[in-house]
Amino acid sequence: MIGERLRRASESRQFAHDGKLIPVTISVGLAGMPDAGIKDASALVAAADAALYRSKQGGRNRVRAPGAMQAPEPEGDETAADGAPDEADA
């Protein structure tokens, strides 16, 4: 999934400022069509926004998407494990 590839790429890249390494992670919310609950562009944006909100609520360095689009949790990253089920996991 593209969201997971973006998350991994940003996580693995090293950013520096004034000689200091700065860890960078991203949170991603995804939605796609066709989907029974998404009828138009406004609904698509609203679904992606809701997924991004869930991603941010869950912690850093996450990808959230509705149902079958859901990406696996990042491996070996303690900041990504919140222990609480996500709406897409229910």
C-alpha cells in the first residue's frame, strides 16, 4: 500500500539540522473508491480525513484506512503500539 511505503520511507530517512539528527515520522489517512459508503469526492475526502484523525489518535507513525485497506502496524516501533483497537480493526 502506498501509505505504508510512504511511512517507511520517511521513518528510514535521516534528516539533520545544525548537525543534529531529527527523527521524522508521518501519520497517514487513506480512503479509496469504489466503496459502498463513498458516493462522491466530498465523501472520499471526508473518509480520508476520518482515517487520518484515527491515525493521529493512535499515536505517531501510523497508517489508517477503512476496513480491508488497513495497513499492518509498523514492526519494532514502540511509538506505534497503542494497544487499543482502531475502528477499522473492529
